[in-house]
Amino acid sequence: MAAAKAPPPRPAAATVVITQQPRVGREVEFRRWQAEVNDAAAAFPGFLGADVTPPGDAQSDWSVVYRFDDIGNLKRWLASDTRRELLARATELFEQPSTQHVLVDEPDDEIVTVVVSHPVAADRETEFIAWQDRMTEVERTFRGFRGSGLHRPIPGVQADWTIIYSFASAENLNHWLESPQRKALLEEAPDFRDFEVHRIANPYGSWFPPSETGEQGGPASWKTALSVLVGLYPTVVILTVVIAEIWPGAQLWISLLVGNILSVSLLTWVVMPIVTRALGFWMRPVPRPDPRTDLVGLACSVGFLTVAAIFFYLVTRVFWTLP
């Protein structure tokens, strides 16, 4: 009997990290334009999500992270006429051209992240990798180090080598950046000192979008609470019914543990991205909130919960007798 073929390897997810510096006084216009860009990117195949993060400190720019399911779909978005037209409209919003770093197999969430890009001649790549390995070994000895990754150039998208590394706090990061050990390594390889460093604060986001002005961490508390309820209620009801049906003899402590693990996972990676996108018009506050928009968002949320409650009542008490 012929051996079964192994499934093809799953394509690696691809991320582009873009740093931007809006002109002073143009931040609100920038956020509105950026929301258009995010909506346009969401319409492209393979789109997984986008996060916009205001500067974390005086040394940071705004950072935008787009995630796609593979490098091919990311390339299609980056090279698209749609994106080109959006960029052309925004040239007056920025102090200087934005920077762009493409990463394959994105890193885990970290508190403070740095993206470094190096132009490296083809005949010096082996030497560069060895030097970068020494740099990483020294980084590992510093307090708060959370990991690093080396990303090769991507033909047609990015010519530079890209290194990302993360630390647990800005203080830990600054200690490394200003350390004599790092300075010694840089002096050791003068040919590789032509690089750019971009600090990114919390680049991989959360469930909720930041405000239009960047002055607050996100939507109003009552909006986040209501939106979580919109996602949580149907998720918990469905999981409770499913677990009770397929595992009727489970004790309460273990069924609750399994249910919570599943509900948190579904909320984080499936449900809340859908909810925040659907309620995006309401979740992104602006300097002067429109009461009508708040009313529409509230009505949509309460209306959905009402319909869901009626639906689950009919399913569990009228059509079937379920818990």
C-alpha cells in the first residue's frame, strides 16, 4: 500500500510594520485616513488584522501593523492600486516618508519592540549573520530581554535585512541601547553600521482600537464592556450547550475550565476581531463624538443581544429542551 502523502506545509503568516510621523496638528486627519486604509486592507484576500499604535514615548513614531496569512497576499496588498491611491492622497499629512519592514512568521506580543533594518551586500551576508548572532547572544544577557528574530530580504518587497527584538520595558530597552557592550559590537563591524532603528510601543494591539486623537487608550469603558458582552454572550451559550451535549458527565470545575479556555481563545482570535470591525464606526472615538453615532452603536449592540437571547430561548426551550 502506498504511503500517504504528507500535507503541504502551511504558508507562514506575513506582517508589515510601518512607522509614520504625522505633521503636528494633523494627527486627527491622519487617524481618519488610516481608518480608510485599514478598511481597504481588510477587503484583500488573506487579511488577518491591523493595529495602529500612537507613539509610546518621545522617540517613537506612530506604528501600523498589517497581518496577512502569507507573503503572497501581503505583496498583493502592498503593490495594489488601492493602496497606492490612498498613499498619494496622504503625502501632505507626514513630516517625512514612512518606513516599512516586512516580517514572515511574526513575533509574539511584547511590551517594547525595536525594528532594525540593515542594507547588506550579497557577498557579506555570511559575515553579517555571524556578527548578528554575536549581537543576539549579548542581548540575551540583559535584563528584560524577551526575544529577537532575524528576517532575510524579500525579493520584490524589501531589500534590507530586518531584525526585531523586544524587552519587557522601555527602561530595559534603553539599558541595552546605551550599553558599552552594544557600542563595542557596533565598533567591531563598521561596515554594518549603516542601519535604521525604529522603536514601536506595543505594536501588536489588543481587542480594541485606540482613539482618533491617541490621547486615550481606546474607546469609552462602557463601549468596551458592551462590545465584549456582544461577543461573550453567544460564545458562552454555544460552548455551554456543546460541552453539556458531548460531555454530559463532566464535573463543574473541569467543564468550566475547558469552557473558559475555549471562550477566551475564540474571543481573542475569532469573535472580537469580527465584533470590533462591525462596530468600528462606534468604537473609534473622535474629538467631538456624535451623539447619533453613539445612539446607533448602542441600538445595534442592544438589538443584537435581544435577538440572540430570543434565538437561544427558542432553541433551548421551545424547539429542544436543553440546559
